[in-house]
Amino acid sequence: MAIIRKKLWPKWFKIMKAGKKNVEFRLADFRIKPGDILVLEEWNPVKKIYWEKSKEKSKKSDQS
């Protein structure tokens, strides 16, 4: 099991946290396998810092 951390800008993080978006499309710059955990962390692109917020998603199978 691997933990994969990715930046998510505040606008998209808030939409995802509110449940209005449950998928994040990205270039295939990393591999993810069943059992891996994707951690989307809120990133401030102006200050170039992470906020304290994050959202974890677990990859259950090849279909999700």
C-alpha cells in the first residue's frame, strides 16, 4: 500500500469537500494500485504553502 500526495488548489478542494465533485482528473504522472491511498491536500498557489486541510481517497479496485 502506498500513500500518494497531490496538490489541489483551494477552489477545487472546497468543491470536492462539499461533495459537488468526487473525481479529480490528472495527467498520468503517477501510478496507483488497489489499496493505495490518494491524499489531496489543499495548496495555496499564491503563498506556496499547504493549508491544514486534506482529503483522502482509497482506490478500491481497477474499476474505481
